[in-house]
Amino acid sequence: MKRQVSLEEISDGRLYSKNDMVKAGCGGCRGCSSCCRGMGGSVILDPLDVFRLVAGTSRSFLELLTDKLELNVVDGIILPNLKMSGREESCGFLNEEGRCSIHPYRPGICRLFPLGRYYEESASGGRSFRYFLQVQECPAQNKTKVKVSKWIDTPDLVRYEAFVNEWHYFLEDVENRLQQSGQDEERKNTNLFLLKLFYMKPYDTRQDFYEQFAQRMAQAREILS
Ligand code: SF4
Ligand code: SF4
């Protein structure tokens, strides 16, 4: 999700890479669950998030859509996100003790918080991202320094970051193309195609995610080219 704010307004003004130390440590959150409530549709799920959720909950993507997830249009593309509901607009995975019931397979955005991703394209066309610290979002006091890679708590971080980067810029390219075409029919068909290919079509959760994603991405690029 693109945000029309300057980095200076919402961060400490620094960009971080995976080996940097950042003051994000919240001391185990100690009874706070504020980033699991009232988040609207902002916890958007990528294909790896859904792969992990399906494997962890033993529920299909369509079953999860009946209660825990929902679909929304994000910058012109239909994508799933965690559904917030109830009086406190809580994530459906937040348990009665105010803890995440799916901690080992929680989505990437939850792993990142209060970090965010800052995508940057160089003059030579290089496309990459780094991390920034959101300074107004997490109320924990006296945050401790932690290595970004440790904070993200995701195995095989090199492949993960490559996947995140590819997925982001792929969606951006699709979005730009759809904006230029301006045709509702193409927009609808492309959205349905992407939703089915990357989210609805079951992954083999016993096999490597990244290889399955690469095959689907090759198919998508071929069909959309
Ligand atoms: S807002 Fe900060 S302290 Fe509270 S649950 Fe989220 S990360 Fe933890
Ligand atoms: S998945 Fe877990 S960490 Fe993420 S918003 Fe829901 S309860 Fe919070």
C-alpha cells in the first residue's frame, strides 16, 4: 500500500538494511496489542503469507476468507488482508489474552511492525527496498536495539527479500499498465487472474514456497506480457 507521506514525518529519518541495528525491540509487547486492532485493511497479505497461514491453520484460503481475511482493492489491485472486526476492530487471530494465536506463521507485516518497507528505484533502473522505523505507531517505551534480520524472524532472508521485492514491483507494473489501459474489463480480468493464480490455487505446503512462486510468476509474466 502506497502512503503519500514524507519519510521524515513518520520515521527517524534513517533507512535500514537487514544487517543494521534498529531501535524496534518492544520487550515482548507486554500486554500491548495495539497493532492488532484498528488496522483497517492495512495488513495486506502476500502469497507467502497465505502459504504460511494455510499451512499453519490447515484451512484453505477460501475458508480463511469466510472469517479471518477479506479482499480489498489496493492501488487498483484486489489483494487479501487481515480482517478487523468486533467492537475493538480486532484481528481475528488475536486471542482472549491479547496475544497472537498464530505467532509462528503470522504475516510479514506483523513480523515487521513497527518497521515498514521503503521502496526506491535508482536512476539506472535498479529496484530495491530498505526498512524504516515508524516512530508514531508503536507506544512501547524505551525500545531496545535489535538487528533487523532478527526482528523480521523469517528464515532464508535473502530469498525472502528477493521475493518481497519482486512481488512489490510486479504489482506496481501491473497497476501502472491497468491505469494506462483504463478499460474496466481488462482490470477485472487481470485482477481475477492474479487472485486465482497467486492466492486461490492451492500451494503444496510441504514443498518449497519460492519455487512454486517462481513458476506462477513466470506464468503470470507470460500471460500478461
Ligand atoms: S504496538 Fe508495539 S508494543 Fe504494541 S503489540 Fe505492536 S509491536 Fe508490540
Ligand atoms: S496476525 Fe497476529 S500479530 Fe498480526 S495482527 Fe493478527 S493477532 Fe496481531
